[in-house]
Amino acid sequence: MLGKVINQLAMPLTFEEFKRALVSQTDLRLEARNLMVFNKNFSKHQNVLFPVPVEPFVASSVLVETWEDGIQMTDFLK
């Protein structure tokens, strides 16, 4: 009985954590910020490029970014 009560009390917390994880992954503004960080962190490496967010077109549900030609990482792992 005690175990059942503990599980029932933990469920709202578990759902809230799951919700936060999903919401943060679907907010494309976070993805835009991550791309900016990647570009900054790799700015000294001429052969490493990431798309750049196009600022007027970044919102929680929309992300427009530049197109970067390149080679997929999976090609290096073969």
C-alpha cells in the first residue's frame, strides 16, 4: 500500500520532468541559440561549419537557417 502511494505521488513530478524535456526540444529558439554557440565554439576551425539562424525568422515554432554544403559525419565513421 505504501509503495502504491509513493508511486502515485511521484507521477506528477515524473510527468512534469518529461513535459519540460519535450517542450525544450520543440522550442526552436533553443535550437537557434545552440547553433550560434556551435558557430562561436568552432569559429577557429575553417573546415567546420554549422547553419546560421536567420534572425527575423526564428520563433518557438519556426527556424529558418542558412544552407551549408558539406560532408556528413557518417561518411567519416565508415
